Amino acid sequence: MHFSLSRKKFSLQIHIIILFTILIIISGISLGWYSYSQLSQSMLNDGKSLFTKSSVKVVTRINRESDHIHTMLKILKASHITQLTSAQKKINVLPVLSEMLKNTPSLSALFVAYPNDDFFLYKKTPSSTVLKQYSAPENSYFMLTLRQSGETKHRFYDQQSQLLKIVADSDYNLQISQRPWYQTAKNSEKYIITEAYLFHASQEFGVTLAVEDKDNGAVIGADYTLSNLSKLLQEFKAYPSSQRIVVDQAGQVIAYQDTEKLLSKNGKFNKFKSVESLELPVLAHMFEHYKGQKGSILFSFNGEDWLGKVSAVSAKGNLLLFQVVKTKELLSDAYKLRYKSMLITLLIILTTLPIAWYFARLLTAPISGLTKELEKIKDFDFSQSINSKTPIKEIADLIAVTNSMKETISHFQDLSASLVSKQSYQQLLTKISLECNNIPNSQGTIILLNERNKCAIKHCHLIALDNAENEQLQLQLSKSTFSCTELERGIHNQILPAELNEIISHHPKMAATQHWKLVPMKNRDGQNLGVIAVLESQQAPLNEGKLQYAQAIASFSALSIQSQQLLSEQKQLLESFILLIAGAIDSKSPYTGGHCARVPELTKMLSKAACDDQQGNYKNFELSEDQWEELHIAAWLHDCGKIVTPEYVVDKATKLETIYDRLNEVRMRFELLKNEAHKNYWQGLAEQGDKQQLTSQRDQLLKQLDEEFEFVAECNIGGEFMSDDKIERLQEIAKRTWTRTLSNKIGIAPHQTAKIAECTLPTQEHLLVDKVEHLIEREHAELTEAGNQWNFDMQTPEYRFNRGELYNLSVKRGTLTDEDRFIINGHMVHTIVMLSKLPFPDHLQQVPIIAGGHHEKMDGTGYPRKVNAGELPTTARIMVIADIFEALTASDRPYKERKTLSQSIKIMSFMVKDDHIDGELFKLFLTSGVYMQYAKAYLMEDQIDDLDINQYL
């Protein structure tokens, strides 16, 4: 059967109970599992810690005893025991050796072996076999075997080192020099320790420590038994299944916790047992699979989980300690905890189900009642308010909002009223506010207007009512809390923007007002223009009829407000065009960077500093709102003339550059001359000329051509001053001729062929030349001609462009000709002309003067009108400083290196001395800190250096 959630419905109470039960189950399982896992991990860590302590104890025991034996060997070596020659002298040291053997339980024997197979062996507790073999007394504790000059004797001593018996042994034929420990010691410079093996004399497992006395070649040694390791392992048995074993790399068992299983007989001698032969399958499995893996190991064997650990217990790493224990023995407490957690979880579920049912009922009962009331609203039944009680805040808020909605919907009716007077924008807002204040019980009105096509509230108009007095307040809000959705739903309760709410809360005449109603205003297109907020008191809230009246006022007010907003939008449109033009100029060329955007900011900073000056020369200087608007437009459009300036002139990087760099044409002419030199060389050879002379002439000419081209290329860069000598050399180079065989009138634009004279081909042309076609005449009367209506006073070059090659290459400084410089400076002319043609209102009439005066100088030598400081308004002189300082410090112009703060101020101080910029404004620029304010905002960190402005004041 198809199951659909849209058809199958359950009550909220059932959902809550199920959810509550699931949460308890999940929480119980999670907590139980977490406790179980943490305890399990803790128990495993305890097991690992126990293994670690065991291995550390074994290692410590072995290292301590081996270090002790090393020390004894050092003492014996230092006592020159190897140099004792007679048997009696050797016997005399037995008391010392006896104490060493007594104090070191694991020490089996001490011996000295000589190169001639003489032997001195002193050991304790001879085996019963040895005692029986030599018929030694039963109380024998020490045994001395002394072989000297081929004769071997065994001496037996009691525990107090008293001689009990001497037995000669003619059958003792042990070749000491062939023993592995002897040979190893002979080949080593240090103390050696052997692998574990079966001692010949005592039939015990152990290792031999030995060192050679280099003076006479004798070897001093000690036998160290490992039998005590098995006893030590017995101390570690903490769990029934725990097992420990010490083996060597070959798998031979050195020590085991059960010493009875360790040894076996093979004829006469004991032998090592392997791990397998001990019948310890889990240890055999561990040795086979994990002997090369050090550390703790979790593995399974025969269906059971085991925790094991492999540790090296000897300095050489040849002895390994294997330890294992069943994990179920380690985790027995964790298993018990897991079972208890499950029982506790089940108990909690059974206990809390009635509680969950009760709270679910408490939650859903008000919602059920609210649903019934909403059914009444659907039927337009607003007769009763919703009185459901609930301790849950969200449901209580929902009930309150629903009650408010019922009141709002009941007031949705048209009201026949209109606004009869339409005056200025502010007067219109005032009249609307007063009309709303006439509503009985209204404490005041707030009109909030938003931006066009947006829901961001940007304007506020407030009137507070206090008997017969009205107080008005206009302010701009930084941001709004109103959304488009809120404005679409008609009259409603709404929290006002925080900053407006702050103003209202501190207003003395509106302190009692805490509630308000917001009425959206829509134009004829249904678009929201804003809201009217009618403030009400707690004692006398607005009733339905009053809200209907407010809605009617809002509807008709929107039409009038829309007309007033159109005027404001026209200003915004003009502002957008201004920013668009400035942005286009900044984007047009990398040589202007962000100049058009930064100059207005600096201009406003300095203008504000002048307005704030209370004691200086500008204490009477003020700018009205209209003048600030005028300065704003002028600053943003101060370089608008650059939009008609040819980009390739502004960006001219080399002298021959136009739309492309014509040095490439000159390069090809040099290439032709070099090819002609090669041609003349081969032609001379063909005519039986002197090869050596022809070669010399060719090479000399090629070298001269290369040098001349390098000189021309260097001149083209314009990096150095062109002296008269350089110009004279340039003219000499230009006298060279090359042969042109193709017409220079075909394949070009028709208007360009008119100036090109006909000639017979082939023809000889100079390498560098100024041609008639290089002179571009002016096509119409220039704006700067004498008597022009704008009073421009600029020397106009004869031609619009002079692209003569010699003429351009001969420019003494930089890359610009007089014609190029005139075109670039002409951007000021176009700025003034373009702005003068705009129909500015009366309060903006000085925009062309302010914008077009930033290249004028205070002494009247600037351009384009050569006016002095007295003819320039203060705002224009401010922009002169702003334009210069921005240009000096700009970091986004690729053709020049940005200057530091101190460098820029120093350059401007020279301009003050030359009367190029206003000295008083420059002082204000420094003393007011405007220079630093701008620097922190727009300069790079490395440009802001230390500057002492006092030297310029």
C-alpha cells in the first residue's frame, strides 16, 4: 500500500511522545556505550600498563645485574688478577671472589682464561652431579677449578671459604681457547656479552660477560644465569589467563613463569626448549606472527580476543619478552557496566513516558485552541480574543500575534479623505504627520521613507504631540530592520530601527509611548514608499476606526510623496553620471589610476579643515549645503576633459610612439642598410675586388650601423637630456639614404595620400626624415584662440600633430613634443568647455571655475586661463593642493615611482616658495593634520615616513 505523509496525519502529542522516547533511548544507549567504551579503553590501558611495568622490571633486573657484573669485571681487571702466576696467589684472592658471588645471586661463576689454555674458575653451589663425581663433601658451597701447566685440580670450599677437599682431575681436557666467549672477547676492544647458552659446568642457562686483558692476552669473565628471570615472571601473574615468556631470536625459551615446564633431558645434558615444545599455543601463535612487532597487540586466537605485548629485554635486543592475557578478563567490569546501563535506560523510559505525555498535553492544548480561533478568523469572526493560557513563551507570542492580526484585519476599509495641500517635500511630510496626529489618542507620528525599489529605510520624519505643541525631527538612518515582506502586509506591529527607538526612548514628550502601529504607503504602481508609524499609549490604544483613518491617509500620501521623490531621484541620476564619467576616466588609462576618485576625498578633507578653523585665516570661511554640493560635483568632474584626450598621447612612452612605436620602421631601414652592405661585399668579390679590403669595409659599416641604431633607440626612450651634440649626431645619422622601390601612396587611407608627393621609383630616402605628411593641421578653430569666450590663455602650436621623426627624436627632455603637451594640457580646456555647456542651477554656477582651475598657479603662470590667486575661489585653490598631493603620492601610476610623505611635502614647499600654490592653505593642510589623515587612508605603509612639519610653517 502506498504510504503518503500528506494523507497520514498524527497529532502533535503523539509526535512529541515518540520523539521524547527516541531521545531517551538514544541518550541512554549513547551514554551507556560511551561509559562502556571509556571503561574498556581504561581497562585495556591498565593491561598495557601492567605489561609495560613487567617488561620494565625485567629489563631493569637484567640491566642492574649485568651492570653490577661489569663493575666487578672492571675491578678484577684493575686488580691485575690476570698477572697472578702461582696457584697460591690465585687462591689468596678467593675471599674477595666469594663475597662477589654471595652478593650477586645471579652470578654463577668468575673465571680467568689464559692463551695457553690455563684456566681459573671459581663458582658457587656445585651441582649434585659434580659433588658426586668428585666425592666432594655435601656442605661444599664454592668450587675452584684451577688448571696450570697442564694439571687440573678441583678445590671445594664451604660457605666461609674454608677448604674442604682437593681433587686432581687428569681427564679435564676442556679447550678454553676454543670457547665462543673466549674468541669473541679476544676480538673485541670492549666488554662483550654472549647469546644465552647452556653452561658446561653448571648445566644452567645464562650468558657470559668477558673482557680481554690486553697486557697478557688473558680473558676475565663471569657466568650470569637467567634462572632468576623465571622466578621474576611468576610475580607478574595478575589474571588466570596471563602468560609470560622470554625467548631469544631463534625461539628458544630462556625463561617462563612455570619453571617445571622449562627444562627437558636429552641424555646427559639439559637443552633449550622451543616455544612450540612448551605446548603454549597462544604464545606460539604470537611468536610466529608478531615477534618482529614491538609494543601492544590486540589479536584473536581460537575464537577469543587477546591482548599481547612484545618487548626487548636485553641491551642487544636478542631477548624478547612475550606477554598475553584474555581481553574478556580485562574487560569483565566493563561488560557488567554495559548490562547495567541497558537496564537503567529501560527503567528511565518506563518512568518518563507518563511525564512526556503530560508535557505533550500541556504543549498541544493551547495550539488546539488556537486552531479553532483561526477557523473563526477565516470566517471573518473577530468577536472574541484568544484567551488560551500557556507557560510556553513561543506559543504565548503566537497567540498574542494572532490577536493583533485579528484587530488589524478588522480595520481594512477604505477611508474617503484626501490631502488638499502639496507643498515642498518637508512641508508635505509635516502635513501628513499632523493629519495622523489628529487621530484621537495618537501620541505622535513617524514617517519612514525608503529608497527607490528597495526596502532599506533611509529617511525619518517625526512629530511629537504635546497638547497644542508639535515638535519636528528629521534624521537619516544608517540601516533599517524593516523587510519587504513586513511592508507588504499592511498595518501591523513592528519594532522600529534601533537608533530611532533610542531617540524616542529619551524624548521627554514621548517617554510614555511604548506602542506604535505602522502603515505602509504605496504609490499608484503598488510599490512601497515607506511607512507611517502612529504612536499610541498603553492607557488608550488605537481602535479599529483610528487605524482605518491612518491607512486612508497613507494611501493618498503616497501619491504626493512619489512626486516629491522624483525630484530627489533626478539629483541621484546626475550623481550617478558624475561618478560614471570619473570612473571611466580612471579606467581609461593606467596613468591616471584612481586619481578622479581620490582628489574629491582630499578636497573635502581640506575644505572641512578650513570650515573648522576658528582662529586662523579661515575662521570666517564656511560652506553652505549648496556650496558643498557645488564642490562635490566640481571635484569629481575636475578631469572630465580627459575623456576626449587621445589615449596614445597620454600614454606616450617613447618619442616615436603614436598608436604604435615607429622605431620598428627605423629598425627595418637599418636592416636594409645592413643587407645592402652585405650585397656590396659580394658584388665586389664578383667584380674581382680585394677580399680583405671588402671584408674590412663591410664589417666597419655593419659595426657603425649597429652603433647608430643603438644611439637612435636610446634617444627614442627619452630618459636622458638631449644635448646639442646628440642632436647633431642624430642629424648626421639621418643623412644616410636607403632605396625605396614601392609606392608609399597605395594601401593607405585616402585622406592620407593627399599630402604625399609623387616620385619616380626607385627613389632614395633619408634614414630619418621629417616629411610634410607628418604635419597634421588643425581642422577647425581652436578653443584657445585669442578672444575666446572662456578667456583661455595658452600658446597654441602651429600644428595639431608633428610626427616628424627627427623632430620627435630631438625632444630634449622626456618624450612629449610641444604639440603632445598642448593636447594633454588641453584636458583642462575641455573640462571647462564641457562643464560650461551644462545647464547648472544658480547655486552650481561655479562648478566649471572650481573644476577647471586646479592647474592654475597663484602667480598667474598656470593654465588654461593664467589667472592669479585673487581670481580663484578658495575652493579652487584647495583643489590645486589636493590634485598635486594626490599625484605625488599615487602608487598606481606605472610611469613614475610613488613618493613618500616627506618627499611630497618638500616638493610642495618649493611650490609655495615659487608662488604656485596657496601658502596659507598649505599651512592649514599641515597644521590640521589633513595630510596625515589622507595618508593613513590611501598611502602605502612604506610611504608614511617621519615628517617634521615645523620646518615648513
